[in-house]
Amino acid sequence: MKVAILGAGLSGLSCAKHLEDNNIKPVIFERRHRVGERFPNMEAVMQLMHRPIIDPVVYVNKKYGLNLLPSGITHSLEIYSPNYKAVFTGFNLGYTSIRGHDDRSWECQLARQITAQIHYNSTVTWQELEKDFDWIVVATGDPAISRELGVWKTDTEAFLKGCIVKGKFDIGVAKIWLNNKLSKNCMVYSAPFSTSEASYCTVAIPSSPEELDKLWSRTVEELNIEPVPKTEFKFEEYKMGRVKSRQVGKILLTGAAGGFVEPFMGFGQIPSILSGIYAAESIITGKDYNKMTAWFNKHYDNSLILREYANTMDNDKFDKLISLLNLPLFSNLAANTNLPVLGIAAKAVQFMNFIKKPITQKR
Ligand SMILES: Cc1cc2nc3c(=O)[nH]c(=O)nc-3n(C[C@H](O)[C@H](O)[C@H](O)COP(=O)(O)OP(=O)(O)OC[C@H]3O[C@@H](n4cnc5c(N)ncnc54)[C@H](O)[C@@H]3O)c2cc1C
């Protein structure tokens, strides 16, 4: 069986690993000159986002033999609104992971676990691969090919700007600021690389590039941070959406290309990794890839409800939310139980009719 994978990121490499474990050696085509050339950045995996899976890093290791070493275990999440602060503490709220060209990044770790050849600086298209391969796994991290195939629908777009900051950090503490002065309808986050370095990033929805620059300048000023020179990065129009079908003929759409990024917080690492594994599994067993990945649809829909609600939030509402979250009942529910808190929150938002038009999804 001949399998081509377009993209050597999280979903493509996870797919390659699972194929190799089952004696299929794929051929990987990567547009950049190495794995993880993207700017170095800290990303988060929050257990909250993956329930009922309790610990996704342990899960993918035990079930699929994928070794992902996080850079830290998050034991405290601090959320700031303009006037309030909520702190969630728990034994293991989630992880931080390094992304990009750092050798410790998750994509570099995955690349070391496979033996398949990666063709770098590739400009090959899926159309060119069609005649030589039985399967083409699209793992390009963006919806360009899904759009070409006519199956993509964008639900929201984020603009991101961030940098690395030097200072004194607790590796177990991640921080989020909900404040429309700093990040329109979304958040600023910080996650430590080590005890002396952290990533800071402003995420705004929706915004123009100019507005993002202003929000970022205010973030730098108000949080009193000093960006390390040449570490600033900017990401415009990061598209989150869904596809009508994740399989089009012999093409399987994985990761961000297959709509595996949840639109509320923009988290997509674990769904992307799982989608790569499921694509491999579908190739190996002949099982229906759309059915295998249907679990993500409900999660995505709940997340979209929360995103639409977040888009209506002003700073007063952020203050109210944070004072509510600070009640022991809520923080305990989120940090110390395995309740699907996001699903419950989405139901509550719908029930209270915060959003006027209910979301009806047709896939
Ligand atoms: C700034 C930022 C912060 C984020 N923070 C978080 C977070 O905190 N937590 C979280 O869970 N998620 C986060 N995400 C989302 C997460 O990074 C993505 O969901 C995940 O990386 C998607 O994996 P992927 O395999 O689809 O794409 P990627 O891992 O991005 O890999 C795609 C690969 O395909 C290559 N490629 C692109 N086009 C082609 C082509 N035509 N041919 C060949 N190769 C190609 C690229 O060069 C790249 O190597 C964040 C995203 C961004 C941008």
C-alpha cells in the first residue's frame, strides 16, 4: 500500500508513526526545509478540553505508543479579568508543550520516532500525488486543500501576536488574561518554557492586523513585559472551521486541515494527533474515517457555542465570569472532577438563551 503524507507536523507525523507501527512506510512531503521550522512557541494541553479522556498524553502513549514529553505539568491556571482573578489548582490541570524548531518541540520529538523519508522543501501538490499513491493524507495545518476540495467552512478566524520573555517563572503556572483592552473577545496567555523564559501571546477575534498590533503594544505595556529581541511572531487569519467530509476519494483530511481545532480557545494539538492516528487506522483497517472521527463533532459544536458567546463578551461580563469561576464550587468542578465542564457550559449558554440563534450544524 502506497501512502503519501503532505505535511510533517503533529497530525502528519502521528499518522506516519501509526502506519509504521503497522508495517506501512509512508512517504512524507514537507514544504519547509526541516520539521518544526515554525517560530518557537509554548502551547497548552488542558485536560478540561479532552474529557472524558483524563490525560491525553498518557492516553496516546498507552494506546498508540506515541511518546510526547511535555515541557511542564500545569498545576495552577490563573485567569485575570480587568478587576478579578480566578485560580484553578489541581494535581494535573494539563501540560505545556514546545512547538516549532526547538529540538524539544512535539513535532521534533515525533520526527525522531519514525523512519519514513521526509522530502523537505516540497512543492508537490495532491493532484500530482494522486496517480502514484493509494492514499493521500493531508496534514498541512491549514484549510487550503480542504477549500480546494470544496468541503471547508470557516467559522472563526484568530489573529495572534506573541514573543518570548525572560524573567522568573514557575513552570507549573499558566496564565490567561480576559480583557478586551488587550485581546478583543479572546485572550492573552503566558506559558513558561522554563524557570527563566515564557511565551506571551495575544489572541484576538476578529481583528485587523493593525488592531492586533495595537492590542499587542498594550499587552506589552500593561503586563510590563520585555520581548526578547527577534522572538516576536505574528499569525494572521488563523482559520478554524469544519469540513463537510473528512474523506474525499483517496484523500484523508487531518489536523487543522480537517477542522480539528476547537474554535473556543483554538486548541488543536491533541485532536490533530488523534486525527493522524485515526487516518492511519482507517487506511490499515478500511474503517470509515468520518465515523471514526465523529467524536470530535460534538466537541467542536460545543466549543463553537462558547466561541460565539465569547464574541459578545465585554469587560464587565469578563469580570462577572471570573468572579463566578472563583467560587469554590466551580473551580473544584473544573480542576478536581472529570465532568465535561465545557459541554455543561455550552448547554448552560444555550439554555439561558445568551445566543439568539441556536447553532444548527449540518455536516
Ligand atoms: C500561535 C498558535 C498557538 C496555538 N496554541 C495552541 C495551544 O495552546 N494548544 C493547542 O492545543 N493548540 C494550539 N494551537 C493549535 C495547534 O498548534 C494546531 O492545532 C496543530 O499544530 C495542528 O496540527 P497539524 O498537524 O494540523 O499542523 P502543523 O503541526 O502546523 O503541521 C503542518 C505542517 O504541514 C506543512 N505544510 C503546510 N503546507 C504544506 C504543503 N502544501 N505541502 C507540504 N507540507 C506543508 C507545514 O510546514 C507544517 O510542517 C495553536 C496554534 C497557533 C498558530
